[in-house]
Amino acid sequence: MHMPCIIVITLLICCLLFCHCQKTPKVLLISFDGFRWNYLNRIDTPNFDKLIKSGVKAKWLQDVFVSQTFPNHYTLATGLYEENHGIVANKFYDPKLNEFFSYHVKEDVTSSKFWGGEPIWVTNQIQGRTSGVFFWVGSEAPIKGIFPTVYKNYNKTFPWKQRVDTVVEWLANKPVGQSNQLLNITLALLYFAQPDIDGHKYGPESPEVTEMIGQCDSITGYLLDKLSEDNLYEDVNIIITSDHGMASLDKKRTVALLPYINITKVDHIINYYTGAAIWPKKGYLDSVYEDLLKIGPYASVWKREDIPAHFHYNNNNRIPPVLVAVKDKWLLLNNTSDELPMKGDHGYSNSLMDMHPFFIAHGPAFKEGLVSEPFSSVNVYELICHILGLNPAPNNGSIERVKHLLRHQPSSYPITRQTAKLICISIGLSMAIFVIAFITRHFHHGKNKSHEYFVQSGEERHDEALLSYQQSEE
């Protein structure tokens, strides 16, 4: 075989091996609800520390206003501010639908009419991948007509270790369900409701929360062990974060709302303790607003159009005409005589340190031992899209704001994994065609030379025979 043919075949084999060896990236996004940024300093957390040492950590994550569970988890999933994805609070009123939304109502949570934007699992699946979601805000509704490939309906009593076992099985591409399907999950999301529950019940500075921080670290260690057992620890990009922080409460720092509202002037009041959404009757906007200003220095009161621009909380008809937001660690009761309903809460301005969650990440996409300056949670969606090689849907984040976390910097013109595969296949096919053409040409060229040889040999034999005959005649 000639050298050009050997070279081409070698290149073809290398190309095919390259395509085969390129592993599809995988991402696991985990949320520990209400895990404040400085909880990591409260107690020994060897498993979180292990990830930080060989990965990245942000000083804190900048959550979005209002700092509640549903809005912030959906921001993590979509990269959108609340005014753009539409989940503007845990509870809100939609004047266009003339309906209320509550995170406690199953029919609301599972109805697509409330959910805007494009969550990361939808982006992943539109582009040909598969997703597994074990409890995440929005995952129980068909957003853009799409459910996650596999998902679980929320059940707060579901054992933590079984959640981890299931997610690792998804990522390890083990058979799923009664049909034993192999789903090849590339994106998984996992949610834990702690330490938020204990933060509300006992207060963020309580020994109960300290103990729960340790339990969160322990389940993380269990996760790392399970990933290692399936040889996934070094292959999966793990992002662990939260939706918001938590602030301590005291009965001395409470203010009553209803004494400042004339009920006959309003249609709807939603008091969520750290603020209130007020919907005045037609013609009473200014009057209601003026009355609420009398609350004094304990709260900020805005008309919707006057809410500070840095909150990104104006441009949605679900945001109330009048918004009340109390000061840090204050609580808005309905009446002065009401008992303090909890010892810790969130929902305050996202500029307050108590409201910031934590962020750590580890995996082949991330640098090692990096402590990053804070960045906004709207950038997490773009970060995941980049790691998975997905084209992101329109969002408020930017890969430029988080590219410093990455081992390899994004190019100005990123090539998705699908595009890279197509390029690889095209090169392989081109080489194969070249090889076939080369061999075919070589074969025909050799055949023609053989034909010429036999013709020439025949003529020489004829000449020799004629010469011999002539000699014999002589």
C-alpha cells in the first residue's frame, strides 16, 4: 500500500477515535433551600470543602428581588429576572388571567399558563438531549409543551439518600422505570428543602440550623461516594447553590399592615411578611399609596413604576400597583396583636447580606481552588448552557460574567457539541471518499498498465516467431 493511502487511513482512524472519545458533558445542579452564604463557616463541612478545594466557590451569590423560593429557583433555571419569567413571588395575582397563583396549590404549580421563559431542561431537550429533575420549581408543568424527560412530583418526605441514588442512576445511564429505559441523562437537577425549614422554625443562628448544615454536608458526601462508585465523580460538573439566605426575627421588630389600609379601597392584599402586594380599587391608587407611607421608616412603599430599577421588578402586570418592602429583619404582621409566626424569614431586598445564598462548583469544566467575587444568579443558566454546549434561550445573564470560573475560556464564536460532531463526521466522510477514490484510481491505473504489458509481450512474441521462421527459410 502506498504511503498517501496509509496516511489518509491513519487520519481517518484518528478522527473516528477522536469523535468516539469525546464524552458528552454532564451537569448536576443542586439546591439546598435557604442555605445562606456564610453557613459554610458555621461548622466543619468536609465534603463541601473537598469540592471547593478542587473546584470553585463564590464569596456569595447575588439572588434576585424578591428573595423568595419560587422566583429565585426559577431564575436559576431560566436566567431571567422575575419581571421577565413571571413568577414574581411565591404568591401573586395575575390581572390578565384574573387568577391567583400560590406555590402551595397543586393546580397552579402544574399549570403552564403561569410559567414564562425557557428553563434549562427545556433548552436541553429541544436541542436533542435528555434531562432528569428531582424536584425543582417549574418542573411539574409542561413549559412550552415540554416536561423533563424524567421527573418527580414534589414530596417533602421523600428520603434524601433515595433522591441521590435516583439521580446518580440517571447520570450513570442505568435502566429507568418499569420499561428499563436507558435515557442517557446529560442534565440533572436535585432539590432539598433544608436548611430553609429549620431556618424559619428555629432561626438562622440556632443550633438546629447548625446541625442541619452538617446534614447537608453529609448528604453531599454520600452523593460524592455514589458518583465515585459509578466512576462519575471526575466526569460530572456539579453545581451546588441555593435560592436565598435567611434573617433572624424578633417580635420587637414588627409592624402591622392593616391599620394603614382602608379595606374598602383595595381589591387584593397579599401579605408575605417581608412585604406586601396591594391592588387598589380603580381611582384609589394615590390614596392607598399615601396611607401606606405612614408606616414610616420600617418599610419602603413604592408605586410599581417607582420601584428602583436595580431590582428589575417593574415590567410585569403581576407586580402589584403598590409594593411594600420592610427593612431587614423586620416583619410585616396583619395586626399589632398577631404572634410572631416564625423565627427566621427571607424575601427582603437582595442587596442585604443575609439574603445571599452560597455557590460552589466542581468538575472538568471548572478551575481548581478559585474563590470568585460574587455574581448574579441570572448567570447560572448561561453557565450550564456553555458547559453542555447548548444555544441558550433569551435571558438576562451572560457567560462573560462567569467565564472566569471555567478551566477553558469561551471563544467569541462558540461551537456547540452537535456542531462539533457534524464537523467530525464531515471530515471522516471526506476522508473516506478520498480513500475510495484513491484506491479506485490506483486499481484502474494498475489494470491499464497490466493490459499494456500483455499487449506488448504478445507483439514481442509475434516478432520473435516471425524472425525464427525467416531464419529457418533461409
